[in-house]
Amino acid sequence: MHDCRLLRGVLRSSRPANIPTLFTNAAAAWASVRGAELPPPALYGGVVLMGLCFYLYGMWENDRVDARWDAARYPDRPVPCGAVSVSVLRLLSLAAGLSGLVLNMALGGEFAVGALLLIVISLYNVFHKLWSGSIVLMGLCRGVWVLAAGLAFARSGGESVPPPALLWYAFGLFLFTCVISAVARREAGRPRVQRAVTVLLSGMCLFDAVWLLSFGSLLWLGSVLLWAGTRLLQKLGCRAT
């Protein structure tokens, strides 16, 4: 019984409703490097797994750092309700972050970019309750993640310099994420704003679909399906923020 409760707590802390966006982000990063060509499944899966590790590091660290804040305002969240402890989240986040860094290197990515991503995620988690400008850090989390993904894809084809399209995509995703983060800062106690945040979060899949379509990539169809899956997860009550 305790193990089941712990597992549910860990899953809730991971914000599963946002995970489909990692698949679409990776697809858009691939198209930025390779155009309409379909990615090798093993390489694409490895990059998504790398992104998932970095993502889980951020989510679990966020709940660990916010434990006291959540206890006072959101007692039903995993740590305040006793489903998972701060020490467990610390161990899990450390393992996830290191795994992401190792995968980044194994896939041919830049160590410095992976390390930068961990630093930006950590800075966001420390400052997001203290500084309104932390929306920039949140945007950088997504932007640097797709740069890491794109660099891994580029290196797999023998390219050492990322194409301009990847930089433009990373910048666009950075801006889109900043908007989501700015709106999310005003969601407490405001159901309409909360709904807007969930729509924007799922809309990232459509943002990626448009980017993929601009390259003539058939992967845009998968992004639309993942958008529908994200909306379903949100409607089922899976945590997104």
C-alpha cells in the first residue's frame, strides 16, 4: 500500500500531462536539422529519453524546492500530503539529471549544453517564487533542451555546427514558453487562467506541428495526435503545473 502511494506521488510530481511535448519538441528539432527526412527510431527515442531525464530532474526538483510553499498553499500536492518525501525526490532528481547528462554525451551531444541545461533548470527552481523575471529562465529551459536535442541530431550526421533553423526554432520555443510561464504566474485561485495555462501547454504540440509542416515533415501528424493525447491527459486530471 505504501509503495503504491509512493509511486502515485512520484508520478504526480512528474506532471505527466506535459510529457508528450518532449516528443514533439524532439521531432521539431530533428526537422530543423534534417528537414522532411524521418529520424532513425533509435536515435529519436534516445533523444526523447534524454529530454525526459532532464524534464524529470526539473519537475522533481521543483516539488522538492517548493515543499514549504506547497505545504502552506497546496496541501494536496505530493510532498505536503505525505505521498513522497523531500529526500526521495532529491535522490530521484539527482539520478534523472545525471542520466540526462550521460545520455546527452552518449548521443554525441555537447557536454557544455547539457550542463547548461541542468544549471538553468536549477536556477529556475530556486528563483521562480522570488523573481518575476524567472519566466526567462523557464523559456531558456525549453530553448536549451531543443538545442541539446538538435546538436545530438546534427552530430549523428557528422555536422559540428547547428543550422540556423535550429536556432530559430529554439528562440521561438523560448518565447512561447515565456508566455506560458508569464500566464501561469497569475493562475493561483483563478480557474479561467488555470484553463488558459493548460490550453497553452497542450498548444506547444500544435506549435511544433506548424514548425514541422513548414518543413514538409509528416511528423506534424504525430504532433497533432500528441496534442489530442495531452488534452485527454489534462481532462483526466493529470497534473500539468
